[in-house]
Amino acid sequence: MTHHNHGSVDAARFQRPSQRPPEVRPLGAPGQMGVDYEHRVDFDRLRSYRLGRAQEVLEASECGAFLLFDFYNIRYTTQTWIGGALGDKMIRYALLMRGKDPILWDFGSAVRHHQLYSDWMPTENHRPGFLGFRGAVAPEGGADLMVTAVKEIKSLLKENGLAHMPVGLDIVEPPFLFEMQRQGLTVRDAQQSMLDARVIKNQDEIMLLNQAAAMVDGVYQDITEVLRPGVRENEIVALANKRLYEYGSDQVEAINAISGERCNPHPHNFTDRIIRPGDQAFFDIIHSFNGYRTCYYRTFGVGWATSAQRDAYVTAREWMDRALDAIRPGVGSDEVAAVLPKAQDFGFDNELAAFGLQFAHGLGLGLHERPIISRLNSMKDPVEIRPGMVFAMETYCPASDGISAARIEEEVVVTDYGIEVLTKFPAQELFVAGQY
């Protein structure tokens, strides 16, 4: 039995040709450390850009302030982060008032830490806060955590002459919303404005997204070297997690590992299934580097590939290339969605049932940002494709054998001249790992 590794493959035939003009340099993915001998990510510029974008959309709204609970919006405006178990517990919140530095209510000793190390915000703007761990402390109890928090926010608005204006909220626990209304605050939706702010990435965000994708390029190389009969899906997940954290990932959000008969229909999870000879297998690697995320599918044959599997892959790739060719500045998202296959073309009754298999979603601090491009939403509510947008395009094609399927995803940056593809691991043809 002979195993052929990626080094024996003519990689050029696996790559989509670049549309970059010859005078334009490719997007960089430099080393991750700070150095004195070349320009890399400028984090001061990044912080200034993000806060400036947030202030612009606040000024354009009817609101005097945004109250932010979405932890990506908090990071975008305050440039602070708590991950892991505390990131989504609705206990951290930030108040962004017109023309003012944001104020952050944070968890426990993180306040003191941020006062020492996140000094782009005034010391007094880092404050302790706690709202009850998503209901674990009852909002009607004697602690009155939400009552006290809203009183403090209302006092700040009054002090800054903004009490007469609505307050924008992104996401919120119902008891907190009810308490704001009980204390006389008028509430509006801030999530739409914040997503508008985050949709256009600056050069530092694009570099971080490119670095995050480069890390996954390397993980896929590792996967191809162990992807043989006998390895289990969860072992691939463990390998990917280990390598990503060794590379410097700050959060591995999810690894999908799908093989064999589990490929069709797509279950969107992994199991302890043992991968077998002749399986088709696909993986999705979702992680972040300095907050900036990947969503990066690749499909492989294991040992060999059948004609049904290869045909499915060819079709998925054709759908992908057709979509990528449609993306350029100034076109509408409906024009891109129109070239994607209809739900009925790959075995679904309607677009809602097929959603998430043929679509694009924005990437940034969040996994699903703007634009969302699909036949489900884009025909009725198109948006203009603009330079600086970054999104992941996904295609999926079930095979005629009834169990296999091909899944491809490419991350792209919209440029003045078209697009740049960030996801570099070979995907033009079906890659067969561990060939016999």
C-alpha cells in the first residue's frame, strides 16, 4: 500500500486563478509577533477605526447612546475581551454615548486588569457590573441588580444631556428591557447600526482574517496526513483544536467533522464515527485569531473516491466558481444569489429548508455578519457589494449514491478590482487523502 501526500500533487491545478492586476500586491499574512523590521497589524489604528465606525453609526441614528450586550459589539467598541465561559453570559455591557469614550461594566477582577492594561479607555470607565448570570440570580430578588444598573445608566445619560433621546440596544434579557422601560427609557434597535459599522473592514482587520485563514491552511495539511481508515471524527476534531491553539488561536468555536453516510443530509456536528475506506469526508474549521474568525470547509476522499463522489464535487465546485465570478464591487447581493442553485436543484422543497448550504455570510469578530447572501433573503432585500466586505461563500452538493456529499467554502475579500480568496488549501478538485 502506497500513501501519496500533498507534496506529490500538482498544486497549481488545485488553485483558482487570481484576478489581481499585476501591479497590485497580494494581501499579506505576515508573522504574528510584533517586529521592528516590517509593517504588520497596527492595533492602535485598528482600535481607532472600530470606535470611529461605531460613533459614526451612532451619530447617524436617532439614539443618544447605544447600550451593548453583544460581546462582539463590546469588543468592537471597548477593545476588551473575556472569552470562554463568561463571554456569553449577558453580564458584561458597554454604554457608548455620542462623542464619548465607551463605559464598560465588566466581571470581577477583569475590571482591575483592564484598568491596568486596556488604558485606551479612562480608568473610571472600567466599572464592575453583574446582572445575574442570565437569570441565575432572579431579577425580582432583593439584590435589585438590574434596577441599580439601569439607574446608573439613566444617570449617565442625564449627566451628558442625552436622557431625552432613545437608547439603542443590540441584544438583551427581557427583564432588563422591562426595567429600562419601567424607568422611563425609550428603547430602539442598535444591532442593525452596529452590524452596519462592522461590515467594512480596514486593512488590519483583513490582515487578521488572512492570518486566521493561514492557520487553517496548515491544519488542513495536518488533517490530510492522518485522514485514513480507522481514524475517528472526534480525533480529527482533537487534532484541529490542538494545532489551532498551538498556532495562537484565541478561540476554537467549532470543528465540524462529517464522514461517510453522515454526509447526506448534513448534520452540522461531529461524532465518534470511525472513518472507512472510500468515505467522503468534509470538515469546517471555525476559530478566531485576535477575535477575527474563519469558516472554512474542505472535502476529501479517503483512500479512493467513487465516480458519484467526484461528480458531486465537480458540481459543488462549479456552483462555487459561478458565485465567485459574480462577486465584484457595485453588484447587488441578489445578483450573486441568483447564480446559486435553487433548493430544488439539490433535493430540498424550499429555500428555508435548504438554508445554510448554498449561501454566503460575513466574517469578522462574529461568525455571521453582513452580508448574508442567499436565495432566501437577498432577492427581497438586496445590498450592494462593496470593497472591504469579507465573507465566506458555501456550496454543498449531495452525491447520487444517497449518502456522500461535497462541501466547499471559500473566504473572500471584496477589493476595488474584484475579490481575493483567503482560503488557500487546494479545493479546485477533490483531494483524496491516504490513497491506496
